[in-house]
Amino acid sequence: MMESDNGRQKILVIDDEANMCHMLSAVLKRAGYSVDTATDGQAGLQQIGREHYDFILCDIKMPVMGGMDFLRAAGARVGQSTVIMMSAYGSIDAYANVARCIRHIMALERRPDALLVSGDLTHYGTHEEYGRLRELLGTLTMPVYLIPGNHDDRGNLAESFPDHAHLQRGADALCYAIDMHPMRLIGLDTVVPGAEGGALGSRQCEWLESRLSAMPDQPTIIFMHHPPVETGIRNMDEIALDGAGVEALSRIVARHAQVKRVVCGHVHRDIHALWGATAVSVCPSAAYQARFTLGGEFEPAAGEHPAYHLHYWNGRELATHTITVPR
Ligand SMILES: [Fe+2]
């Protein structure tokens, strides 16, 4: 394999999604590569006319010139470069979708008192991704509460939000209770590092039991990443909260009638279920929805809009609205 640019191998990233280019570039540079980017196949052709690249990462779906057309037009010019075609997220720009949802929330005639973000705040858990998320969330005027999902890095998350005092750096789980709103908010960290599925350890369960026992009359929302209910979507049910976690959490919640809702993420679809004496709401994704399937692979649904839940509390009932945000 050839080496160039002061011994570093060179990579060209061709992708029309600015966020994907930025993220791949940051990750690859940190891994020691020299990285250039291009926003479509045409720009990529010009780039390989000027430089030799050891690797070319190329999106398939792009305006002006797509990945397959780039490959055909490049012909022998790709030379000894290793070309990797990418298609997993098609034309979905998750960053732009989240930004759109945030603008939508800020434009509501009555803004919510708080924003809960139920995990998978990034795709790779890098400081660069959390930095971009900070910029996005910085435009909100209400308090924001974060918990990690399986795509997050607990340590990097806590380090990236040092002003969130409840996210304790070095903690083996980011669990916390917020008592400054009409409803008590309890964030539960269900992440198992390196695994897609979730779990609740005995220390988390003891912590939750003690918090709920301390304020039995205070209406409470528990928010966490992995749902404790079977959704019927087999590929996601296989990586939901594990059986022991479901059993432990259901026993705790059954003892505390003040838990008005368990709010989750992870599935990228809008799902509600009665669960014992409470209800579970799985929030649709502000980034992109997953294609509905009861048995197939997880696949982004390019045709569905980003969305979020708005929970309305009147002191007695908690009504949940699903808000879709057109692109
Ligand atoms: Fe997830």
C-alpha cells in the first residue's frame, strides 16, 4: 500500500451530507489519516485528477453525480485506490432533521418546560459529534436533559456537557432525578458498553427504588433509552432492555403509583403500550424513522418525517402528542 502526505495514508470522502463528511473526516484524522472531502461525484472526479488517494469512501446517493456514476466515470483514474461505497443512510440528513425539530419546538406558541433526549445522541459517541449536538441544543431556551443510548459513549457524553451537573463524570451509570418541574424527571441509564441491548444493574435498581420511595406523592416520568416492552418489531425487541431489567423495573414501578409514564427511545418509531399500572411511550426519532417491519432488518424510512413527543401534564393526566416535522 502506498503512503503519502508525510507518511500518512490519504482518504477521499465523497458525500453530499455535510454532517457525514464532517464526522468521517474528524474520526479518520484522529485515526492518523490525511483526509480530503468532496460533496458529489463530479467534485470527487476533480479531486482524484489532482491527488492520489489510498482509499475513497463514496456515498451512492448524491445529487449532480452519484457514487456509481462516479465509479464509471473515474475508470482507470481510481488506479490502486481502494473504493468503498456507502449507502446505509441514503439521502437522510439526520443532523438537519434534528435542527428542524429544534426550530419547530422553539416556534411553538407555548414552549415546553423541559426537553428530554432519550439516548443515541450521536452515532459513534465522539467528542466531535457531541460538540455539534451542543451547538444544536444551545439554541433551546428550556432545560435539556440527556441520557445515553447504545450509540453513545458515557464518558465522552459527560465530558462534553460539563455544565450538566447531574451527568457525573466517571460514573458507571448516568442516572439522576430532577425536581425543579411540575413533574419529577428520573433519567435511567440502561447502556451496556459495547452492546446494543440494554440492562439495569442492581445498583441502578436500588437507586431508583430509593428515589421513588423518597417522594411517593410526586408525579414522575422515568426516561430511558431501551424500551421495557415488546414492540413486535423483532429485530429491535432482540436488543431492547433485557429480561432481568424488565422484571426488576416492573417490580419497582408497580410499587410506585406516582410513575405516570416510562419514556423511551431506541426504536425510531412512535409506539405506546400499557405496562402494569403505567404506560410506556417510545418516542419517534427527531433524526429519522425506522421503516416499519415486524421481522426485517433495521432500515431508515426515507419517506417518513422526523418527529417528537410533546407530553402535556394538567396536574391529573399526562396527554402525549406526536408532532411530525415536515422536511
Ligand atoms: Fe439505540
